[in-house]
Amino acid sequence: MAESEFRELRGDYVANSGQSISLREYLDYFEPLGSALSRLPDGTGGPFVHQFTVGGGRTIGAIGWVVSAASKRFGAWTLWGLWTDRAIPPVALPLFWPTLSDPAKTTELVERANDQAERLFDRKRWPKLLEQIQTHRLRDDTLRGALTNELARAWSVPPPHRRAIEVELTPQLLDLLPWLYILGPVDPATAHLQPGRFNGAGYQWILNDRYDPPRSAANAFDVSDLVENASSDVVTAWRMAHELRTQRGRPAPKPRAKSKPVETKPMRETTTPAPESAPAPTWKEMIEPAFQIVVLVLLLWIAYNVYVIRKTVTAQPDTTATTTTTSAPIEETTTEPPRAPAPVESRVSRIATTLSTRPPRNIRIDNTVLDEIAKGATGAESKLARVGIEIFLRRNACYTRTEIVDGKFSTAEQRAIRSCAVLQDEKLVKTGIDPDNERTLAWLERILAP
């Protein structure tokens, strides 16, 4: 079974033997704790956080409670708590405070410390332990005021802290000591807390019958913020105090070396002679600039006129005509008027001629009508279009009679035009029975094409 980190610490006065302690070889290190209580009534005392280094470099850390045992002997004392071979973790005092003053719960306290030993010695896990600390006593106005006063006085002590900071209080105000221990200016990892005098950094508490608040001390920050944070969030107050201690521990910046003033010798005063006044210009000197300007303007005017004259001469055309005589005879040529082009057969005449020579199969067309159309009679194009409509009706079985095509719509043909769907699809008729001349002639050309 592994050895426990924390072990029980007991000390008492034994009749005919004197003062004794469970760590017998280190009694001298604990003797100052009790001797400082010699003038106090029996059973009066308070907490201690004590550590020391012995031969071989061994470090002993102890935390507990020490009280006067005046009923047994003057200067006797009784002590209980726990000890370890390391320095006591700073969070141990506020964490174990509720049960530290009860000697009957020491065994239970040692077991609890060993259960949490791994977390107690791990700095990264201290915030979780700080969250377990009870803060209800800080709601008492008297305790809050006393803690604020003592913190202000402690923080006003300039570093380095080679001697203990004394704290005078009554037994009823002992509850402020764990808060002063973790929020004060001395790093709790190395601070001592005990009733007797000691060399080193820490706090020496002194019990009195009444509490006299110390004089107000000026600080670079508001100490009441620490107390307010501690009553609501211990972790925030812990980090704030740590940051303040870190800032105070930084070395002050070195003052800039003062540069020696440079000695400058006064310069000799030199007098500069006043400039001589220039003589007044003569009338010739005043007229000469104006004369030069006039000459320059005149030259520019002459150059411009020369340019205009040259431009005018160059732009005139050469109007002189040269006549030459030749001995070659001039031949007279007579030109005949151009012959008139042969008349081109019109589209209407060509279609009419083709219908006359090659009429559609099984369709009879009146030759008299075709002759009139071919000769270009009045309304020949419209008459040819009506002939085309009649041919279309017979070719597409919209008109079954075998009457001759004469370019005139009979009543039966008019009914056929209105009812022939194929004719409407070809769009050979505009509105009613009027044929579309262009479309009809184009259709005739398609059916007559060889």
C-alpha cells in the first residue's frame, strides 16, 4: 500500500515530561507557535501554516490549529492538524477551514486531504477546489469591513516582504485569516501564517480583546473589489490577487540616463553692412523694354500676312488654257441610234400562252379568254387569277362539273370557293371570292412547270 501524502499531527503538554509532538525530532520548529500564546487564556488560539527545511534538504509542511494550555502549565500549548513532506498547497487553508479548529475531526480531515492529494498538488486543478470554498461568512458586514481594512494595510506594505505582516484582531474575526492568506500581497505558496514571530514572508496574527481598524492606506487599486469578488466568485478573486502580485514583482523600469548638457560657445556677432541703394533708372532704360515688345509684335504681324498671301496664291486654280494644233485630220464619225431591245414576254402572257398550248389534263379552257389575257387586255392579271381559281377547284375536286373555264365565277363556283378547305389552306383567296393574284399566278407556274 502506498504511503499517504498527509499524516496526522498532534502536540500537547505532558506532565513531568514537558511539551511533546508527534514529530519529536522537529519539536524545536513548532515550539514558537505555542510559546506566543502564553499570555492568552486556556483554549484560546488560532490557525497556522508552517513549513521549514531540515538537514538533507527535506521540507516539512504543516497546517493546523494551536491553542493555549495555560491550565496545565504556564506557556503550555496544544496543537493538532496534518503534515506532509512538501510545502502546504495554498488552497488547503480556505478549503479545510470549517473543520480545522475542531480537534475531534482531525482524523477525518487527514483522510479528506489524502483523497484530494492529487488535486491539491496540481496547480491546474486549484480553480476547481476553490469553487468548493464556503463564502457565507463574507456576507457579515463586520467581517467584510475588517477584511477590507486588513487587505488595504497589507497591500500598502512595499515589497520585498522579508518580515511578517502583523494582523491584530479578536477571536471573532479569525475567519478573515484564510482570505487574507490567499488574497494578500504575499504569495500563499511561500507564505507563513502563525501567532509567533518568524523570519520570512507571511502574516503574524495577534489576538486582542477588541479590534482597532488600522489607518486607511492608499493603494493603486480598490481593495474592496477583491472582497466583492471573493464573496461571489472565489476563482476570480484568486486570479485578480495573483495578477496584482505578479505586477508588483516585476522590476521597475530603469530610469533613463540624463544626458549631459552640451556646452555651446556664444557666436561672435557679425554686423552685415546695409545694402547700397541702386541708382534710379534713366528714361532710355525705361523705354527699351517697351520698344522690344513693339518690334516683336510687328514681326509677328508681318509673318501672319505673308502666310495669308501664300495660302491665297496656292489655292487659286490654273485658268490658262493651252491650245495645240495638230496636222492630223479629224475624222467625222456617225453613230447610229441603238436598237430597241426586243420586247420581253410578260409573266401573265407567258402563263396564258402555256395554258393555251398545254392545258391541265381533263380541263377545258376558253381560248378566247386566254387570247385576251395573252394580248395584255385590261384586267388581264385578275382574269388570269380567276382562271387559276377555276382550275384549282376542278383539280382538287371542289367543283365536279365539267363546265368550261371562262374566267368568270358562276353561282355554283362561288359556293365551291367558300366551302373548299384546300383552297383556304393554300390562301389563294383573300376575302370572300376575290383571288390573291400573286399566290394564284405562282400556283399556276408550279403546275405548268415542265
